[in-house]
Amino acid sequence: MIKKFYSDISTWISFLLFYMKNNQIEKGRKLFVKALASIEKRQHIDLISKFAQFEFCYGDYENGKTLFEKLLALYWERLDKW
């Protein structure tokens, strides 16, 4: 799926969710970096937000919290993320 739909954010999110739910957190983190390189710049905020939610629920609580803090620090003008 990733090879065919590499620019589709929903494909990356589904794959990240699969890794996080199946306790393959390190693979999920590596995939997150790869996903950021593959999708458009304007979709980065949504992907970071979604991955932070996954980290918060299935991974390390502190990593999820840190991702949200960085997201708000970098994109403070996006009120929908508050």
C-alpha cells in the first residue's frame, strides 16, 4: 500500500496505527520519520498530531506529550490544534 499510495496521509496513518496497536513502537517511530519525508509539507501538522495521539495511547505517554508540546510551539497560530 505504501509503495502505491506514498503521498496519501490516510495510508500512513493506518500503517502507523497498526504498528502502535501491535506493540511495534520502534518500527512505528521509524515509519513516522519516513512518512514525514513522503507526504506534502502542508499535511505534516495533521500527521504529527495523529502520531502524537498514538504515542499517547499505545506508546510512551511522555513522548506523546512532548510531540504535542513541540507541535504547539512550532505551529502556535493553528487554533484547531489547541
